[in-house]
Amino acid sequence: MLPRARRLRSAELGAIRGKRFFSEHFSAILTAGARPAFAVVVPNKVANSSVLRHKIRRRVYAALHSKTPKGSLVLFPKTAVAVLPMNELAAELEQLLSKIRSAA
């Protein structure tokens, strides 16, 4: 789990505007936030069960543990992330973050 200081709070997610990035299992929005932090948003459309939504969120936070974005990064996982092996999940997030770093 990420430390609380590196997670965005729900109040900071009010008006998300920024550059969008996409990968096979994620879409992301990079905002010019005041501090480098992450947020993982898993809507009901992706997983109806709250248990599954929290499982997806925990897995993504675990994969992001040693990463630092340039700004505030909001990730929206897709449904297949729930069954994706952890090493593939981490590799895809690393690839998405490198795409974001090169574009920013």
C-alpha cells in the first residue's frame, strides 16, 4: 500500500483535468498537481462488488509502491486488471509511466 502522503485525497479529485494516456488495461490522467501523488479510481462499471474494487485498487497501489509521478496521476483500471498476473500488471504500469514521462 502506498503511504498516505503519496495518495490523492477525494477532495483533490473534484475537477480532474489534464493530459490523458491509455494502455491495454488502464487509462490515466496526468494533472499538474502541487505534489507527486497517485489515485486509483475503480467505478462500479468495472467491478460491481466492493470487495473486487478494493482488491483491484490494492493490487495497483502495490505495483506503484516504488514509483513516483511527475505530477498528480489518476489511474482508471479496466475490468481485466482483476485477473491480470501481478508481474504483468507491474510491467504494464511501468510501461505506462515511461510513456507519461517521455510525453511530459
